[in-house]
Amino acid sequence: MFQIYRLLVTFVFLVFISLHCNGQSSKSTLPSRYQCGNANSPKILNGREVGIGEMAWTAVIQYRKPNGQQSFNCAGSLISERYVLTAAHCVSGIPKDWQIVGVRLGEHDLGSDQDCEEEGPFKLCADPQQDIQIEKTIVHEDFNATQKSHWNDIALIRLERNVIFSEYINPICLPIKAEDRQRNNTGQRAVEVGWSRTVESRMSNKRQLSTLTIQDQQSCKDIYKNKGVILSDTQLCGSRRKDDLICHAIAGSPLMQTVGGTHFQYGISSFGPTQCDASGIPDVFTNVAKFVDWIESKFE
């Protein structure tokens, strides 16, 4: 039954994408809410691994270290056929001797060459991951990598070529409309997805999903002010359940909310408590709704 659901929503999604692309100008644009944000899943559960093909906008950034070793230290989200959204410190605040190699899309399990999962008597395997080189990175002009507060921690990665959307690679929606940007999210639940730090390991091989509650701005500012960190109104905070085994996703991971059945990205994972058991200290995200105009202004 789940396979039929998955195939149906994927077919509808690809039809919309096809209609959107025909006759489109060469300049990249953000997709409308009918062409993005399809989670490819009938429901969301708290604190679990994400199935392959679900939340297919997640991206992971590849770095090469001086010894030639490649690593995945930051994440991002696919927001159009050419652009990935991530945290500025993932491209601007990296060690000087590190090199950004590219972006991997369609990835689920970093410890496996091919992503497969069992579903009853069936074995479902995803299409091969796509490693795409980077044409350029665009870091917010007011980001300061030496500032503890990480204001304006947002960047775009322009890929070397357009991405072909599929069941395993498709974009997340951004809050383009005024009513979506101006939503009061305080006290509401939001979902974070990505390769996360867990109690057992530094970073999970498989994508994890965790539910947070959006915290009111002033209480979050007060908590961090006591730690010598001054937050701005372009950041938002999310608190986790005390029994959550997930600490927080790696930087650049998306924080999402569902509006009318469509997933919108409202946050970019920026920083948070260094210890997994730091209860009462919220995670800090870049507030995407505050930067939609900036994002669109950088599209080519």
C-alpha cells in the first residue's frame, strides 16, 4: 500500500515539474508550492530514521582534506534545479586547507554504496546518488565567520549543472508568499531532517528525523545572552524533547513545517549546545523567511 502511495505522489509531482519547466526562462526561480515540498511519505514520526526517497531535498556537502580524505561535514537542501541552500559557515568558515569538492544529492546512508531497504517481501533500492560539482558559492554579505552569534548564517551553492528531479531528488519549498513568511511559529512543532549527532555516535550514517518546538524569541535570546551570545531577529530557536536521542543535525540541515500538506523550510541549522545532554539549551537556526528576498536576488 505504501509503495502505491509513493508511486502516485511521485507521478503527480513529476507532472507538475514537467509543466513548470516547459517554456521556462533560463534564469533559475524558486518553485511554487505545487512543485516542491513533497515528502514522499504518508506521515511523519518523531525521532526515527528517514526512509529512502523521503524528504528527497536533503543534500550533503563533500570536503577534501589535505591528506586527500573526503568527508561530509555539512548539509544543505535543494531549493531549485540549480541551487542548494546551506549555512554560510559551511562554505566560508571551513579550515583554510579544506576544499569543497561538490554536493551529493539523493543520499541516504553514508555507509552504503547503494541505498536499499526491506519492505515485507520486497527490497527497495534507490537510484544512484548524484555527485555534482559546484559552479560557485554565494555567502551572505553580512556574515562574519568569527562572530559567535552567527548572524546571517546563510549561503547558496550554485551547482555546475541543472538537477533532474526524480523520486529520490526533488526540492523543498521556501516561504515565498507573505502569509507564509509572516506566520507566527512560536510554540508550533517543526521537523529537522539530516545526518544528525546522536547520543551513541558523533554523526549518524543514515538520515534522522527529529521533532522540535519553536521557542519564543525572547526566552531564547535570554538563554544565549547569559552565555555571551547575542541573537538577532533573523534567527529562530527550537527546543528538543528531553528523551530525544538526537542531539542536532549537522550544520546546514533544514528545519521544516508542513502547511496544507506541503513542506516548507523555515530554518537552517546553525549552532546549538555542544553536549547531547544539554537540556534547556535550544538549537539556533537561520530564519529562512527573513532571507527569501536575498535568496531570489542571487539567482541567475
